[in-house]
Amino acid sequence: MKAVIAGPDRDGLGDALASRGVDVTYAAGTAARPDLEEAGIHGADLLVITDTTLATSIPVAKDLEPDVRVVVYARDSLPEFARGQAGHIVDPDLLDAETVAEELV
């Protein structure tokens, strides 16, 4: 399994996924198309958004990899335009990274 994380990973979801054998990479900058491609979105199983200001990367990622599952792991609200493409929206204050990683893998 392969995951691309867009945004800072302050709550450690990347480490929790990696400890379960997931190949984790991070999209740099604003997670624009070139950033997602460089992080390996092609062939990725998961796109994890940890900063809702990067929500525009969701439709870009879905365009590049239509079958990617989108997980938003953030405390802030996701903009309405992106909610329909997010498979899971989880607040880190409600579920810790270990629990989320266990459910995703």
C-alpha cells in the first residue's frame, strides 16, 4: 500500500501508517500537481490531507489517480467543494493516528 501525505504531519499519521508497512511519501509545498506527482500520486492508494487549506489538491489527485482514497486528518473544516471527494474526514482530537492507521490498512 502506498500513501501520499499533503500537509504537515504533526499528529504522526505517516509514522503510524509506515509502521504498518505502508510506503509513505510527502507532497511538498502546496501539494499542487507537480508536488503530488513528485510524491508519487500515480499508483497511490491513499491521499492524506492534514491541512484543509490544501483541499484543492484533492480534485487534482483524483484527476491523476481516480481510484485514490482521500482521507482528511485535520482539525479544521474541509471546504464544501472538496467534501464529496473525501472518503474519510477525521478529527485528530477524536481518533488518534494509530487507530486511524489501523482502520485504513
